[in-house]
Amino acid sequence: MPIPKKVHQLFTKRRKALVALAYQRCRSYSDAEDFVQECFARAMNVHWDEVEKPDAMLATILLNVIRDSKRRSRHSAVVFIDDYADTIKASPDLTPSPEQHLVHKEALSQAFDAIATLPSKRQQIFRMRRIQGMSRSAIANATGMTIGAIEKHIERGLQDIRWAVDKKVKSAKRALKDSET
């Protein structure tokens, strides 16, 4: 297919700007070059005599090429487990040891104990958000508090729980390490 003279002139004039625009969107020079090439191929099908703003049309074509590519890459990311069955079989067993299981079980128990020691309002809000899965706005409606206050209670609750659990886990790990030696 012969290249229309108008398309050739337009691309000769605007190629660097198109590559720069594509690079700005994808941060890869080679991908930017590919996108501009695809833009050129699509531009061959445009009736340029009817286009009032050729630069804008080229930019639109290029941005559509980039969007189409991103859309395709999202859908092509499906991985089939059968393709990796040999790799999975050869992987080391990641099941926790009985000792690790005990430490994790103890940590979970300590987390529930830590939740129980929170001030009643903070405990109520923490349970509503983290255990019942309620949204911040739903909690605010149920308690009559502001969303900001809800967020502070959740944040402080998490800090209190982390501190308590870390303290207990470190203690349990030390005890486990001492028993091994």
C-alpha cells in the first residue's frame, strides 16, 4: 500500500513529538517507538482531507494505541498453573514447621487478647472495621462519630495491638530458641 503524501509529511514533521508523548506515557523508549509505528499504521486508514486538526488526530491515535496495548496486557496476564506444574512440584515445602505453627497460633491468640484490652470504644470500632469489615462511613453512622475520629481509633488500635503482639511474639521466640539450645 503506498503511503499517502500527507501522512508521510505529517509523520516526518511530528515523529519526535509523538515518540516523546508515548515515552511520557509508558517510560520505555522501545515501547514508545513501537507505539508510534502502530500509530503510523493506523493513520494510513484515516481520510486526512476531512481532518481539521491533524496534530490532535495523531495524538488521539497514539493515545488509543497505548490504551489498547495496556488493555491487552491486562488480559494476557492470565497464567495457567499447568504451565508451571513442574516448578511447583520442585519447590520446597513452605508449610510451617510445628514450632512455627505454635508461634503463629500464639501470636493470633495474643492479638485477640490485645484487642480485648483496648478501651471499649476503640475495641468496638476496631472490631467493626477489621473483624466485621464495615466501612468507615458505616461505622461513623452507627457510632455518631466523625470519620476522622474513626480513623484515629483504628490507627491507635492497630498500634496498641502491634505493640502487644510484638512483645509476646519476641518473648515466645526467645523461649523457643532457648529450648532448642
